[in-house]
Amino acid sequence: WLANNVVKTRIYQAFRRAKVIEATPPWLTKEHRYQIALIYKEALRLSKETGVMYHVDHIVPLAGREVSGLHLPRHLQAITAVDNHRKSNKLEFT
């Protein structure tokens, strides 16, 4: 699908980067940024260890229908790609 939809993929990726930038508060500290990096590293570690693709999910979606969240460590979690796609832009409590 990706190979046949390069333009759509690039548009989506650009939109996503812009949303993350827009949702990143200016008061984020170095410690917050470090915590965010750890969550991304954890998703990568889990993917390598289990052979199952993991994504970093915004628990509070950046572009949800009911609510839009911020790009903060406490709003992020490493979950399987399957669960992340299923969740989409919904706010779900687990």
C-alpha cells in the first residue's frame, strides 16, 4: 500500500509532524523530552524483543473528536501497532 500511495503517505506524515509540534507545549523541560525519548526507545525495544511492531500512542489523541491532548510523557504509551490502529484517534481508558 505504501509503495502505491507515496503522496498520501507523505501528506499524512507532514500533517502528523505538524500536529506533534503544535501539541508540544513551550514549557516542556529537558526532563520531559528525555522521558518522551525513553517511551519511544521502549517501543523500539519491545518491537525488537517480541517481533511484534509497537507504536507510541497518544493516550489523549492529538486530533480526537471529543478531546485533543498535548505531546507530554504522561500522555504517551507503548502499545502494539494493531492496538494503536484499532484505537485510532479515540480516547480509551484501559
